[in-house]
Amino acid sequence: MSNFIPAEPAPATGSETRDNHAHLRHELRTPLNQIIGYTEMLQEDAEAKGQPDFLPDLKKIHQAAQTLLGTINTHLTPQTPKGDTSIFLADLPEKLDGETIFITKIRKAKEEATTAKITGSLLVVDDNEANRDMLSRRLQKEGFKVTLANDGREVLQRLRHETYDLVLLDIMMPEVDGYTTLQIIKADARIRHIPVIMISALDEMEAVVRCIEAGAEDYLPKPFDPTLLHARIGACLEKKYLRDQEQKTHAALVESQKHLATELSEAAQYVRSLLPQPLDNELKSDWRFVPSTELGGDAFGYHWLDENHFALYLLDVCGHGVGAALLSISVINVLRSQSLSQTDFREPSQVLRALNEAFPMENQNNMYFTIWYGVFDKRTRELNYASGGHPPAVLTREGTALQMLGTNGVVIGSLPGMEFPSARCVIPAGSKLFIFSDGAYELQKPDGGMLQLEEFAEFLGNAPGLDHVVTFAQTVQGKKEFVDDFSLFHVIF
């Protein structure tokens, strides 16, 4: 409060009267609170050290201070004017009945249960040296590491350069009061996470409410009840430790996700590196691959088996992600290296049969795959092909009707001992063969309908380029992202 006294003071208003009473109560109660606090600690020490002779006198001093405190509260608390909703000390006993019961329950629980000792680094802020000393002694006795500060400026400086688990902040302080200090703390991103418990005389309830609304965790009334002090600080620290652990867990999760994303990106780059380079010689080829996730289950390739036979294939593993990608890579590597024993890779039926035996789904985490595999003989211009549960390829040539090239083979890995029929057709010069996964055409339209294979095939026959096919598919479904992997390549013979 200001020390300026006007020469001719105006009549005190109701608000000024309350402020004057509050200041006087604060000044009178401060030493009494200290007497009460010190006598409580001395009683505890006397009992702990087996010196009961001191207890009667200490109890008398404690009781006398409590009685005097009650007298001050009774006679220095003004009547609440009609229509004034301010909270005064005279109202508090009734309002704090619930808290009295709460304290009683805590004491009983403390007597009946043994819990882990709560520790932490606390910053105690009070402009009164005796108050700081009394509270720090109490907290150090509880096992806390205590640092003292005597004003708002000091606490802000300490918080920005030192680490604390909790701040006990007095509301009434000169210059920078507790409420202003709290506002500065909560506005600073570097220290706003530090919990703050306000220290308050009980007749400052409006200020307490303001502090809670401004971000304070809780408040402690003077004089401090030891059990309530322990409970409030313990609850506050437990919440902070839980928040700290949550932040550490979140940070670890973010770092893990970042690391995983990096690894998935590298894996995706590896998968993409296995895809073939476009051809531009006696055969021409191009492709588009748009995985629905970082790692897809589609893979494809083409290469010369010898100087006359050109193999081309596309497979689609059920599901997505790492598992599907690993299986598709394994199959592609087998096809590229021609490492299936006793298999003529110029015969599609033999290749699919060997793959079915080599990759049973029970050994692949119940994953299976579909495949279209063909071999073009440039001497006869004949294409020998077979499919296992896969959509047919589409053969187009200007001026002729498109052809669907597929056979009735089962998905690979589902049943052992299966045979896979193959078929043959002649490929006229200038023909274009499209091979794709079902993710390229099994698209849901915005109206709920599905794009049909025949519609997709018809568009392929008229599409000027593969980019137009991708745009067509995105337009059909009304969005750019695909639910399933979009894989498509063509070869011009």
C-alpha cells in the first residue's frame, strides 16, 4: 500500500475500509502466524527427542496465539455491505468446512498408510524474513530442498537461471506483488511450466481466485497446517512429475517417430531404387508408382532373360507398410536374380507355381500376393503370360479393340501344390501393353459408386500418357491420395 497520506482525507468508502482492515489484519496476523508455526515445530521436536517437559508451555503459547488470532479476525473483519459479494474471513469457517474434513481425512490416511517420501526443489518467496525462515524449516524437515527469495524480481531471476520443481509465492509483497509475479511467470514460455502455489491469508480469497484463474496450481493459507501443507505440496509435485514424465514420453515418441520416418523414407527410397529404368530402344517403357503409405506392397519390373526373351511382371502384396514391402522386395529380387531352382523363367506357369511353393502365407505372417507375369519372344512376337489372382493386363493398338490378358490362377501363397494355367497371344508391332495393380482402378467415386475395370481399360486405350491416367484416377475418386497403392507401367512393342 502507498505511504502517502492526504492532508484532508476524504471519508473512507466501503472498499477503502475493507482494504485498511485487510492491511491491519495482515500486519497483526503475521507475527502470530509465526508464533503458531514455530510452536508447532517445537512441539514436534520435543516429542521426537523425548522431552515432554516442554510440551505444556509450548501448547499454552500455541493456544494463546490461536485465541488472539481469532480475536483479531473477529473484531477486524467488517460487516459485508448489502449487495457486496466479497468474501471475508468471518464467512470462511462455514465455507471451509469441506476443507476441515479434507484435512482430517489426510491426517487419518497419513497415520494409517506409509507412502514414499516426497522430495523436490522448492523456491519459497515471501518478503517477511521470519515467514521465510519458518516455512523453509518446515519444508526442509519434510525432506525438501529449499531456496529462499524475498521479492518478485528475485524469484523471476532465479527461475530463469535455476531449476525448481515448485514455487511457493506470497501474494502480498511490496513493489512486485505475488499476482503480478505469477502473471509474468505464466507469460514466459521458458518457465510457465513450473507449478506455483500461492501463499495467502484466508481473507484474501478474491486475490486467491484471481491467482488460480491466472494459472496457479493451488493456494496455502496462513498459518500453515502441517498436514495440509504436506498434502498440497505433495499433490502439486505429483502432478508436475506426471507432466514431466508425459513430456519426456512425448519427446521420446516424437524422436522415435522422427527416427522411424527417416528409416521408412530410406526404405522407400530403396524400394523405389529396385524399380526398373524406363526403356527407349527396341522396346519402350514407362511407369507410375504412387504408394498409399510411406511403404507400399506393390512392386514391378522387366528385364531381358536372354537376347530373345523379355520378362515383365507386377505383384501386389496384401496390406501395406513394412511387412508388405519386405515381402514384395523378396519376390522382386527372386525374379530379378532368377533364383527359383528347377524353374524355366521363360515359362510363366512354372514361375508362378515355384513362387507359390517358395512363399506360403503361413511363413510370411499370413501375407499373400497376386502377380501378373509374362514373357515376350521377339523372334515370334508371341507373349506367354499367366496371372495369380491378379487383374488382367490390357493390350491396346490404334485402330483395334483392346484385349484383356489374364488367366484364372489363385493368389500366390494361399494353397500349396496349385497349378497355374498360362496363355499366349501375338503382339503386333506398335502395340502397347498396360500392367497394373487393382489399386489403380478399384476407386470409390464421391457418389459411392466404384470405377469398373472396363471403364479404366477404356480410358487406358485413349490416354495420351501415364500422367493423364494418374490424374484420371484422382479425379474419379475426388482426391489425390490413394487408399491402395497405385502401380502402373506400359511397354510399347
